[in-house]
Amino acid sequence: MRLIEKLKEFENQYMFIRWATGGEYGKLTYAGDDFVEFDVIDVDTMEYSETVLIHSPLILEVCIGGADVARILAEISSKISLD
């Protein structure tokens, strides 16, 4: 199974993605054969800061779980309930 095929299963979920020129926490909005669309979250303000289109072959690492991703999810969830 290719990485992009697996990423399609995780669309609209929060994660950490590292690619050739950077790495950020955010929400995967689209995973296609040519590129992925990723909404980056500023970890200081917990606001979406930008949308990045990443060429699929440049993705080096994806972290879907873990302590840092859980913290992002908790902070995003607490902001949703307050609004």
C-alpha cells in the first residue's frame, strides 16, 4: 500500500506531517495522487495559519497519534465548545 492511499483514510483529521522543506501540525483536508492539501495550525494560537499544498512524493513522515497530536486535538476541541 502506498502512503497516499493510507492518507486518504485520514482526510479531515489532525496530524503532524513532515515534508522535504518543513513540518507542521494541522488538518489533512485532501489527499490525492499528485498533492495533499494541509491546513496548518499555529500551535501558539491554535488558529489555522495557512493552507499548504504538498507534492505527495515529498512527504517524509506522518504522525497521526501521540502526545503532541493529542494536545492539539484537546485544545482545538476546547475552543469549539467555548464558541
